[in-house]
Amino acid sequence: MKIIGITGPTGAGKTTALRALAQLGVWIIDADEVYHRLLEESVPLQMALTARFGELQDERGKIDRKKLGNVVFGDPEALAALNAITHRFIGEEIDRQLSAARAEGRSAAAIDAIALIESGLGERCDTVVGVIAPAELRVRRIMDREGIPEVYARKRVAAQKGEDFFRANCGYLLENTEGDTPGAFGARALVLFTELLSK
């Protein structure tokens, strides 16, 4: 089974690229979705987080993501500890999903993760595709998509890896430009993924 890694900063066009992969019948694993589900359902993960960061539960007894965010935001050591804990649990769940895809006889799967490279998930992939776009374009997209103020959107963009990181660490790049329409970018993604899956 061929495994394609998809990574890139928020607002760059990963959703459009993933639609192209889905069109080709590729099974998509969203690492962010896996993380949010584990926060809700995984007692071992909840226990590991509570052991490291203290009481984080909300009134339902679930991890309060805002409370957790407040603990790690602006504290590099706490953020590194959070990543060390969560990446292990996310990796195990993604391995389980990849095994299930193999058992179903799927020919290809994709792992979509912003921290694909830093988390070690990229090592599970046959190839890694970075989706990038200019920072100004990403700021506008995040503002439109999430209805957030420009200052917050700029902080989000500034907090993520820059283009150079993806250029250095990805086997292929899909570059979303100011002049691109979603249709044009999606068509380019379709061409690239068709080529990668045929190799």
C-alpha cells in the first residue's frame, strides 16, 4: 500500500489537495481529527496529560482543550512535553488505521498532518508532499474561513513553520499562488497525485 504524507501550514490549501486525493480513491487519515478524538475518548492519553500538566478536565470529565492550550501556549518546554505525549498516541492510532486500510486491500492512503515531519509520521510515508502558499494569502484565508481578527490570524501564521522548512523537508511541493483559483490548484494537485500513485 502506497502512503503519501500531506503537510503544510494552515490556510495553504491542504483541504483542496486532499479533495483531489479523495477523488482518486485514496483513504485519508486526518491527524488533527485523530488527536481531537483521542482527547475525547482515550483514557490513557487523558491520564498521561493530567499526570504531566495537572487537572485539565471540564465539567464532563473530558480534557478542556482551552485549558490545555493556556498551559502550553508561550511555554516551549510545556509544548514540547505535550507533543512528546500526544505524538506517541496519535502515531499508534494512525498505525492502527493504516493496518486496517491494508487489511481492506486499499492500494493507497494519505496522512494529513501539520506536524507530519516533526512528529515522525513522515517516516511512515513513501513520499511527502508539502502544500504551501504566501503568508499574506494564508492570513486572508484564515480570517475568511474562521471569522477571526487579522491580528490573531497573523499570530497563527507566524507560529507555524515557514516555506523554507517545507521546501527542505518535502519530496514534492504544491504551491498555491495569489492567482490560483481553488479549481486550478485542485487540478494541479490531481495531476501530481495521479503521477505519484502510478509510480
